[in-house]
Amino acid sequence: MSNNWTVGITDKPEEVVWNEFAAVRVVIDRAGKTPRLMIEDLETKEVAFLDPLELASFVIATPEMRTEWLSVGAYAKAQLRGEPHPR
């Protein structure tokens, strides 16, 4: 599947960040008015763009708030089955 967002971004420096649970590609997108972070989940090919406000919100959030953000995908399904939330 081709993603249109890669036009003009693919020639920019990128990093792949991974562990045993996930792998993402990270690129600083400078195509707009201000830079933003483009993150692609390498398994699903889903993409998110995070601006400085969203990144700052993540940094200043409490650990409990960040734990809640993990309640998506397989982690949300585990919670619905009554399994403990991964920490």
C-alpha cells in the first residue's frame, strides 16, 4: 500500500526505533509551516504527525496518563478480558 504522505519526506533523515513489542519509523517533517514529528508504525503502516504542542503534552503528562494512552489495540483487548495492564 502506498502512502501519499511520503512524497517529499522519504529523502529526509529517519530513524527506526524498536523493541520486542513495536517498531516505528520516525522522521522530522519540515514540509509545513513548522516542523512536526512523523511516526509510522512499521507493522500496521499507520501514520501519526505530532506537533510541538502534542509532544510537550506527552512529556509533561503523568505516568498514569501515559499508561492510559497504551490502552489501544492489543492492550485494550487485554483490558477487556480482565488481564492486568502492561506497565
